[in-house]
Amino acid sequence: MAFIFLIYKTLQAITTQSPVRFSGAKHTIKFIFFYILCCSLNVSAQQNNPDQQTQVSGRITEAASGAPLPFIHVSFTGSSYSTTSDAQGNYKLSAPGLFSEVSFSLMGYLSERRKINPGQANTLSVKLRYTQTQLKEVKITSSKNKRYRNKGNPAVELIQQIIDHKEQNRMQSSNYLQYDLYERIGLSFFNLSEKFMNGHFFSKYKFMLDSTSKINGQTKISLPAFFSEKLSENYYRKNPSKSIQILKAQKQTNILKFIDTTGLDIYLNRLYGNNVDIYSNNIFIINRQFLSPIADHSPAFYKFFITDTVKNAAEKLIEISFTPRNKGDILFEGKLYVTMDGSYAVKSCELNVNKEININFMRSLKIRQDFKRDSGRYFLVKSDVQADFGLFKDKGMGIFGDRTAVFSNYKLNTPRLPEFYEGKDQQIVDNPNQNDTSYWAHHRPDTLSGRQATVYAHITKLEKMAAFKRDTWIASTLTGGYAAVGPLQLGPLGSTYAFDSQEGSRLQLGGRTTPALSKTIYFEDHVAYGFRDKQVKYNLNTYFSLNQVSPFRYPRNYFKLSYRYDADLPGHSLTVIPEQAALTSFTTGKTDFWLYNKTYTAAYVRDFENHFSFNIAFRNWNQQAAGALQFRSNNGDNKLIKNLTTTELELNMRYAPHEQIIQGTEERHTIRSPFPIFNLQITHGFKGVFNSTYTYNNIDANIYKRFYFSQLGYADITLLGNITTGKVPFPLLNILRANQSIAYDANAYNKMNYLEFVSDHYIGINYTQAFNGFFLNKIPLIRKLKWREFFSFKVLYGGIRDENNPAVSKNLYLFPEAANGSNGTFALGSTPYVEGGVGIGNIFKFLRIDVIKRFNYLDHPAVSPYGIKLGFRPHL
């Protein structure tokens, strides 16, 4: 009104100064003034009439996929009244006054304005489209470069309030908790080359392509590869701590038939955050431990800023933005929406990462979580994690993964009967596989996008195609190492050719049967020939499965009969690293101590669901020295002993609580976790049984555990010990685990020569610390390389009793001497063996170089204090 009145006075002054010129315009000016005044008064009356309410509600979705859009800003145009959509895209806005237009906006989407009926209750659902305009980086500068400080920062003070109120807000603070969980995870390939998609090979598979995928805000053509859904009931007891998950239904399909995908869904769920808890100090995702932005010590690693306030009819939220102090560290950046009702709870959060983070192959990571207040606590209602990976940061084919979890039907402090909590942590109902589409339509608490809804039908069609079966066979042969021929698998193909100093060139042919031949009886055999030693070697195995599960699968429950004749290095068979087999062919120093082992074994192997397993075996073992190795009596006559025969009963026990595994074609791979792994092996030798010449006992034990230290990475620690009782020659003592190859072995002594040390008792510790680039990320030029630091330290203390020392006691074998380039054998003395190393990893994303120093026993032949070891293994 003041502005309009000012305009009127200005016009009046002008006409007064020029009465002749403006006399005809006076009446026109007055008319315009009064018209504007009336319109203004009318609008003001409409928008400030407290007796009339305008209300609008509805749902906001993404135009292409139909997915709900949360955090959309909804307001009456030209007013201060606004709200935001919830996790399901629903919104409701009500305010006093007569409003005729409502606006919808969010960064990254095209804004919309819609007409509504003023003074009424309106229902309006809208679809927003992605904007094709990419925002450029905005830099804010000032004349003074103000240094960021925690002290006096209101954002940090607010974060501290959130930290102080964590226990009263998080749902795990209740004594008993129950909820239903729906999990969905999908995997797709995108950025496929035009040449590939339009080529002859892929022409028959084009129906699988999806042209509506949204990846990082852009429409991409993708190839769905894996899709899985699960429904479960979950129960939690605080004291004593107990968590139980009961799988109620599941459905899964994938085109990754060319690899062994058993356990793939477990790995993907872990990779994409199967337990992203913003209230925990650390969040484990993408095989890394991220520090939560509301961890107890997060202000030491993050910068916080109050960037906005959001107000709706129910509550007022404060938007806090955060970013890492050092962008290379394993930290998030994003936003928190915090309640201002005195509870200081996280209502929703957006967690992303910056492009400089020290994680390989990851192009983006986006996490969104929404919480709902109930019974004074905030319960997680939805969690969505998206990440894409590729060999190159900004181009080339990529893999996009999306994991959605919906939580519902929370029940607080309603305990079950005490015996219920004595059950297994992971339980499965009978026949959980549900392939019925109507079942999932009824029980699924979240709506599938159009792309997701077609995955099942497309892959089912794909699996029926003869061309797909043929292409899958070729791919599985190349990746799995076995070629399937009817009920047989020929391989492993990687062992077809090898070379060593004893055998020369070695050719090997082998294979095994599958359940297609028999679900009870399995055979696994190979035959090999060395062109230098002109010896035929063989390994014949027969398995009798008691649970009709292949002996190469979990859980195992079988009897085994085997006969093996082959060449080995003493103690070396334990140090071969399958992933680095090529490197183990290159050694430092001369390796000329060999054995020909002939072994008959009868064994029983059993795995239990709690991941306790045992293996009891009865074995007759004949060792024949070869190469420069000789078995000679120490009784003064230096009699050459042709071979050594023993009969043993061996019990191996292993316990890996809460273990999760990925099944490979030849072995299982443990997904690393904070839980320890226990191993115990007890062996008894019988004298006089099947030509056995010695009675002895051997007890070997070790405990492995990974410790996570948040920003300082993780440490792998192994405690080990061994004792041998009875009088035995050196081949039956503990031949310490050495490594003369140029490949680094975390479980071996990398500066120890083969057969250099023997003992009948020892204890030791192996410690390896991976810092994940924590220190190198702070060096300006180095941090762009994303190298990672490693530190290792190994100590072994033990010795040999006089009764087993050929220099003191008779009726034993002389230790091999250093001659003709061989290194010789020694007893581990009273001084512990010590070696340590520092390494740089992630060089070119796959190379690791370690410098190892040996601290003692440097007077032994062919020993140097320093050595370099290499490792070739890509890591995230």
C-alpha cells in the first residue's frame, strides 16, 4: 500500500509541474491508481481472511519411473506457507486465506505450478521431471578467508545435542523390539557401448534393455542383471543381547549364471549396507567403515553448517549440511534434517560421498533414510542405498546397485517367551521361495517401478533361450575354471600347466562329477605328469554325501576316501596363494628341497548351521625325500633312509560365529567381519600301524580377528601356537611357514626360507594394519594417487626340546645342511624370529609393494635383512 501511494504522489507531482501537457492524462492516472488499489485490497483480503482455509494434498512422483519423491518443497505461491513431501511422496499443506496456486520444487527437478480452488480442500498429485541442466560448482569467496572453527559454531552445538540425545531416540534403546522388514536389491549394467548393443552377438538380447533407468539424475540405458526381494520378521532383545531374523519369503532372479552366485545376495546386501544405522558411531558399507556424521567424535572429522529450516503443520526441522575436513578420508557428505521439539532426533538424512574419497571404482554413493516418531522414539521406516561402480570415474561401462529396505509393524517392549530367544539368529520358514506375482503384490509394502516390475519376466524368457545357455557355458568355463560336460566338470583349467625346478614342465588333467550324476556319490580326480622327473602323479577322491549336498557346497556332510601321490615342497603347500599363482612361480634363492608324498585318507567332514565345523581323518602318509633333500640317520653311520611312513588320526575343528560366505567353484570365501575365527587341529601318530614308525601328538591352534578402527582402517591379528610331544625326526616337527616367492603372503614369514626353521613348540602373533590412506590422504600431491599404507609385524617364539634335536639325541634324522646353493635347516632357538614391513597399496588400483625387514638370525646362509614383495589384487 505504501508503495502504491508513493507511485500516486509521484505521478501527481509530475502532472502538477506540467498542467498543459498532462491535463488529459490526469483522469487516466487516477483510474489506474484506484484500479491497482482495489486489486491489492482484494488480494490482501483473500490471503488474510482467517475465516477461510485453503488446503491441498496429494502424492508427488517421478515422471519417468513413477517412484515417490520425498523432500519436495510445496508452498502456496507468493506466501510463506510451505511443507515437504514424506518418504512416500505424500504431502499436505493447509493455511488460512484464499490461495489459488501451489508450487512444487526441488533442486534437480523442473519446478511446477498448479492452479487450485481457493478456500477449499484440494487433491492434487503431480509428476516432476528431471532437469537436463547440470549445476556448475559455485564458489563463495569473501575479502577475509574465515577459518572454520568448532568453537562458537551453532551447527556444532546442535550436532552435540543430537549426540547427547542418541540413546533416547534410537530404536535399539528399547528392551524389546519387533518389526517386519522388506528388502529389495537390484544390479544393472549401464553405459554399454553402442557397438556392443548394436552388434550381432547382443541383437538377440535387446529385449532385456531398459531405457528409463535413472542413474545419478540422468536417464540411462541399462541391462538388469540381478534382482532379489525378501520379507522377514525381526526380533531384538537388549539384555542379554540377541537378534533373530525369520525369513518369511524370498524371490530372486539373475543373469549372472556364468559365475557361481551362491551367497551373492548376502555379499550385495553387505556391500550396499544391510545395516546402515545413522546412530552408530561407524557405518559399514561398500566394504569400508564410514564414520557417522553424528558419531561421538564426528566434529573432529566433519565440518557442519546450518543451511535451512523446514516448517510444516506437524513440526519444524533444521537442515544441517556436513562435509569431510579431508575429502580423501572415508567420510560422508550430505544433509541431516533434525527435529526442534527438544528431542534433537534425526527425522531424515542424505548421505553421499565426494569424488576424492579413497575408494576405487566407485563413481557415486547415495543413501537416504527416513524416520518416524512412535512411543517417544524415532523408528527407521525406509532406507535406500544407491551406488555405481566402473573402471573409470566418468566414462565406460558401469554397474549400478540399488538396495531398498522398508520397515513396518513396529512393536515396542512386547517380549516373546524366554525360550524363543534361545533359537538361532537366522531362521527360515518352510518353503520360503515365493514366485507368485500376486503374493508379492499383496505383501510388498513398496511399489516397484516399471523397470523393476519387468525384470522377472524378462530374465525368465532369457533363461529359456538356447543361445543364452551356450553363452553362459562359455563364460562360466572361463570364470569358474571348470568346463561342464553333462554330469561332469573338467578342470580346474588353471592347473593344466605349471613349472617348477623338480618336475620341470607339468601337465595336469582332471575333473569332478555333479549332482546331475548322483546326489550321494561324487568323484574328484586328476592325473599329472612331470617332464623332468618323468613321474606320474594322481589324486583320486570319492565322496559319500549324507545330506545330498555337493561336497564343494555349504553345508558339508560327507565321508571321503582318497589316494594322493604328488610332489610338494616341505611346508610350501600351505603358502600357495591361489589369486597370485603366477607370482609364486618366481622365487628368491634356490628351492631344491622336495618331497614325494603318498597319502591314503579316510575322513568325515561336517558343517553346522552355527558355522562350527569339524573334520576327522585317518591317514597313512609316506614321505620320500627328493631333490637336494635327504633323510639321513644321526646314529654315526649316516645311513640314508629312503622314506618315512606314519599313520595318523587327525581332528580339525573350526568355529566362525556369525560367518557369511560366498561360494566359489573350488572353495568358500569368508566375508570379513569383526567376529573372530577359531581353529584347532589335534593329530595323533600311531607307531606300528600300517608300517608307521613313530608315536607322537601335535596340537595346533590359532585365533584370527579383524579389528575396525574407523578412520584408521582395520587390523588383522592372528594368535597362533603349536606343540608336538613325542620323539620324532624333523619331517614330523613343525616346519614353519616360509615364503620365498615374490608374492606377499599375510599368513607366512616373508623373509624366511623354505625348511629353514623347525620346532616342536612355538607361540606367535601376526599383526597387519591397513590404514586405508589415512596418512597419505593428508599429503597434497600424494593424496590424488589414492595410495594406502600398510604395516605388518610378526613375532614367533619357540624352540626344540633336546629329545628332538639331532645334535643332542640319537635315532633321529640329521638336519639338511647348507650346500650346493640350498639354505639348510635350523632349530628355532631361544631368540624369537622377528620380521616387520611397511607397504604401499592401491598403486594403479591393484598393485601393492611391501618392504620387509628381517631382524635376526641374519647369520644363516642365503639370508638378507631386506626384501621386496608384490601383490596383485584389485580392491575397492
